[in-house]
Amino acid sequence: MRLILLGPPGAGKGTQSARLVKRYGIPQLSTGDMLRAAVAAGTPIGLQAKAIMDAGNLVPDDVVVGIVADRIEEADARKGFILDGFPRTIAQADALEKMLASKGVKLDAVVELKVDQSKLTDRITKRADETRARGEPVRKDDDPEVFKTRLAAYNRDTAVISPYYRAGGRLIEIDGMRSIDEVSSDIATTLDRLDEQVESR
């Protein structure tokens, strides 16, 4: 199962990714983690990324896609993967499509968690309060002001990805405002149905 998870910050992508990892036995691929691993391993593209970052520049799309390309060749990703947080732009989505096509690999689905953004800040504030109540440090991303900045960036840059994949017939929209278990169940049912359709062809 090769999946992309979409949705604004606070939609629950991390939680649902973890459940999909367990269900399908496939890795969740975070571009940040892959980038750090490639740099640490000293791979050719990792060294290229390190030189760019050391110069204080953002890693360009072609380098990020190259890192994804290397990562999905590893043994644990052979039967599938979940991309979380990538692609973020239409240019990245295009580059990803071309790279996967060059490998004869197709995405099975793009799952978008649909949420009421007006309620997301309340959700984040509650999560921060619960974290403090447990005596744990609050993640920077769970600070309401930081969250608002991230949400604005998502709406500006990444929300356009949904229509891109909808046009290709691969977007699956899931109501992300329900309980974690209900969202997980809906995703699983939808992907199982998709699997059955593929097998029956």
C-alpha cells in the first residue's frame, strides 16, 4: 500500500500514520527524518543536501525527491510506504509523480483528513493543556500562535494539493473531526475496498 496523507496541522495525520504503519507493516516516511538520515549516512544525495543546508539554503525539490527515491528502494518500503508532509506543493507533487513513474511505482491512494479549521485551534489548545496536566513539555507545534502560523502556511502552499490529486481520481476524503478510532475505521474500510477493486481487475 503506497499512500500519501494530507491534511492541515492538527488534523491527526501523525496518529493515523502510526496506525496505518501497524496495520500494513509499512514505514511512515517523513522528509525531515529522511533528510537527516541521508546526511548522517553520507549518501551522495545526502552530501548534496548537507552542502546546501550548510550554506543556509533550503533544500530544493529535486534533492528532496531524490532522497525519497533512495528511501523507497530500501527493503522495508518495498511493499509500500506512507508519505506524511510531502508533497507540499504542486511542483513537488509533479516531481514525485515523475520519479515514481520512472520506477514503475504507482500511488494507491491519497488520504485527506478533512477538518473544520475553525475548531482546530481549540483542539490544539486542549492538547497542550492535557500535555501540561501530565507534567510533560508542550511541543512547539502545539503553541496556539505557532499553530496559526503553520495553518496559514498550509492554506497558502499545500491546500492546492487536494484538487491536484482529486483530478487524478486518487483522493479519498475522510472526516477527521470524529474520534480517532472512527477515523481509523473509516480509513481502513475505504482502503480495504480499494484493495478489493484492484484485485478484481
